[in-house]
Amino acid sequence: MKHTTHARSNRSKVLLLALLFGLGVVVAACGGGGDGDGGGSSSGGEGSDLSGSINASGSSTVAPITIRAAELFEDESPDVAITVNGPGTGDGFVQFCSGETDISNASRAIKESEAAECEEAGITYTELKVAFDGIAIMTNPNNSLECVTFGDLYALLGPESEGFSDWSDGQALADELGGSNSFPSAPLEISAPGTESGTYDSFIEIVLEGIVEERLGEDASAAIRTDIPGIAEDNVIIQGITGSDTSLGWVGFAFADENRDTVKALQVDNGESGCTSPTVETIADGSYPVSRPLFVYVNNEKAAANPSLEAFIEFYLNDGYTSAVTEAFGDSGYVELPDDQLQEAKDAWANR
């Protein structure tokens, strides 16, 4: 057996170290070859014949799902070593499109510029949607704020709030945008992802871009204030939120839920039914307005040349799917795809 993660009991500890220090988690992995129809099971006797290695990198949000799938895969083929790193979606695509990795975990779809880099390098890939996740807007539990609108968030984090250092600095802009909060006169301590993160990109796309286009149009030089000190590691963002009573920031819902004893996930007004908390149910039904799909991208040529990689993806989408998605953080997990969307992913893989 290759170097492993100590499997189940130490999963959270290993993941914490990996995301804090950018170290790869190496897991022994599993899985038999799929039957090619995109919907069959991958488990079976073939798995024990697999060996070699698989290298996955990219989103720290998606990494726990891939890590959990690899742990489950380990049970059948302990001679396959799967390395999972979490430097961020953007950095992951840089590695993927230069041929360094087999799998790129992504908390957003690949950008046109990134796809062009892959094409220039002669790399073809299959995009697989694997789950849904919400983005949790967080503050410290000692903050009395309970619910925010997109306008409130724009007033504190948008390009027009550049340089705001106090919550009250954003009050006039929030009022102009129909906000209902009375912001305190207190330091605005922002703890949020950096530009390498897909969660950073998704927050801008979902929350800010529409307001930016409406208010600034072509005059917008940025879609978010540029003086936010971006943080690469979700654990450090959580530390920033817990360390200040008047903090504000965001991470993927599953990660915030894992730390729900130390951070407060704010409700967000969805414009229809009102203030909505991020939960598995509200993310699944779309009522929580800050939600997004999660993806893995697989290098087609590497899959054709590596039976273990092909078997792992078959396992990921079939036997290991539900456990990988729902058990990524132990009791806290992500939101599974509806059956029709999961079948679309299986079909995309079968028809690659």
C-alpha cells in the first residue's frame, strides 16, 4: 500500500493540514473499470489489479469531495496513489492546462482564456459537474447582523466601496440600493478568498456583477474593491472571521457549516421569499441565492493512457458518488446533483 491518509478517522485532520499548508493528500485508491455506458458500477474484482498514480489539483472547495472519493476508492485498489492539492481553481487550471495534473477540481466553470491555454497545449478534457455548493456570507457570532441583500454586500465589497474601513462607510450606498440594515460604526474587517480562488470569482459573478453593470457599465475598472487582502486558505479565512467581532467574509457553505460553532452564516435576501439561510435544502432547491455548481475536469489523453484514472472517475460518478459528496466533511457535506444532471455527467464521461 502506498502512503495513505489513515482513511476515515483522521480524514479531517489530514484535510486541514493539506489546505493549511498546501500539501498534497496522498491516498491509496480503487475501482474497477467502468462498462462504458456512463451509468454502470465500477466496483468489482478488476480493482485489485490497478496500480500507479493520479494527480488532482485545483479548488480547495472541491478537494474534500475528491479526497473522500479517493478514500473510498482505496478499499478496492490500495496500490493506486491519488494526490489531491488545493491551491485554488485558477492555479489548478494553470497546472492542468500545462499537463501537470490529471484532474482539475473547480468551483466554477473553466474560463475562455483558460480553455484557450489548454487548447494551445493540445490538451482535451471532459467537464463533469459533480455537486452544488452555496457560498456562505459570514460574520462573527457576536455581530448582531442577521440578513443582507446583494445591495448591502455591494455597498461593503463592491468597487464603489474601495477604501471603506468602517461598516458605516457603506451606509449611504446601501440605502441607495434599498438596503434595510443600519450598519454599526465599527471596523470592517474583511476576511475573504484571493483572486486564485473559484469562490472569489463565483462571489463576484453571483453577487456583484449585475449591480456593477447596472451602475457603472463600461466605466467599471473592477467588479470588486481591490483593497481586500485575499487569503488562499479557507481555514485562515475562518480564523479571520472568528478573530474579529465585526468581520465579514465568505467561503463555500460546506466549509462554513463545518465551522458553524465559531462563525455565523448570514441569511441572504433572495428577492422573492426574503431572508434565506444557507442549508443543504435551500441550496438544492435554489432558494438560497448565492449558490453554484462544482466541477472536476479530467484530461482525456491521460485517462486513455491510465486505466486507474479511468476507473477512478467511473467510481467517482457511480459507486462512490453519494458518499463522496455528502460525507466530504464528515457530517457536513455538499449537495448532490439531481438524478438527471448526474446522468448528464455520466453520459459526458462515457461519450468523451
